[in-house]
Amino acid sequence: MLERIRIVLIGTSHPGNIGGVARAMHNMGLADLALVAPRCDVITQDSISRASGADHLLHQATVHATLEEAVADCTLAVGASARSRTLPWPMISPRELAERLPGECQPENARVALVFGREDSGLTNAELQRCHAHVHIPTNADFSSLNLAAAVQVVAYECRMAWLSQADAPTASEDNDALATHEELERYFEHLERTLIAIEFHDPAQPRQLMARLRRLYLRARPEKMEMNILRGILSATEKSAKQSGAGSAKKEHEDKSA
């Protein structure tokens, strides 16, 4: 299970924090580290020192330009958030997240991304909207700021505890269909927005959070690959019907003018 969990750091500005995260991960048996647009060098004396023997994770960490690239193959993405947002999103504690992990990691294609933001500003709303759920560490309200490595340590600890207790978890059913990956979901959202614009249901100039709300709906539903194929097929048929309807209307208008 632990091999299927990826820690994703976005825009980290201090190499020591990356090293501290590597140490926290190695303490808890996690090894998949992805860095998105880091604002510092990854391999430095400071990062190696802070890794304290876990510097091999720094050397094997993958570096990506965007969050979408870092989690493209993931079936569950959970963003760490300490702030309330204007659009409510499923919010869970680290322990509630851990309780879901044994089941989430059972399918063969399962990959879970735990996404952490910048030290100074966290994750943007756009980045959080690309996550199925948000995890919040219930710290002291009077002093809630956590160091990046400490936040990762808390969540990684809960992951390890879930792994240690998974012996009692039910085995995966062979007829369970694989969940859609993040990349497949993003392609669907692009297709959905294009179709909604084509049928004049969605106006990009006045979005009114339509796509954000639809993202929340589908990410909460956790569609399977087969279900995603069905939804994409419905969109394609809708686009085709809209084009034919548009062509028919244009032809009738031309005939009326000719008459």
C-alpha cells in the first residue's frame, strides 16, 4: 500500500524543507516523491543534511512543470489545506484519509497523491479544485502554522498506521473496475466544458463557478474507467447532434430565403 502513495510538493522554496520531507517519508516507509515547479535547487548541502540519511529519495524524486503532470496516473488526489474556501469541498482529517487508504490502494492501477503547497501560501484554489478531497490537520486554532515537513510527517504517520492495520481489511473483489486516473478525468473536464460551450449552456465569460461545481460533483463520484468512457461517449454524441442541428437550421434558413 505504501508503495502506491505519492507525496507531491508544489513550489517549495527552501531545499531544507524538501530534505525534511524526505526524512519524514522515509521514517514512515514512503518513497515516491514528486516536486512540482520547485523554487529552489533540490540537491544541496542543506537538503541532504535535513534528509538525515534519506537523501536517496531526493536523488530519485521526479520533477514536473505542473500538478496535472505529477498526478496524471493517480486515481485519488488529496490536497492539504488549512484555509476555508469560498466553494466547499470534501474535507477530511488525516485519520479519516488513512481509513480510506487500504480500500483506495487495492486496485492494481491505484495511485494516491497527497499534495502539499508552498510554504508561504499553500495551494491555490485552482490546484485544490484538481483534488478529490482536502485533508486538514486540526491544529491549535491559536497557533495553526505547521512546517511543511511536519505536516507531511503527520499525514505520513497516519498512512503507516493504516498500512500496519490493513491485515484485517477485505481483499479486493476481482470484478471491481479500475478507477479513472487524474489524467482521464482532466480530459473529461476539457471535453465537458467544450461541449457545454457548444450547446450554449456554459458561457466562459460568465462562468459563475459552473466548471468548479461540476469538478466537485465528478471528483466526489469517483467514476470508474468504464463509466468515464460512457460519459465521454455521451459528450461526443451531444456534440454530433448539436452540429447536425446547427447545420439543419442553417439549411432551413437558406431555403426560406430562397423561397
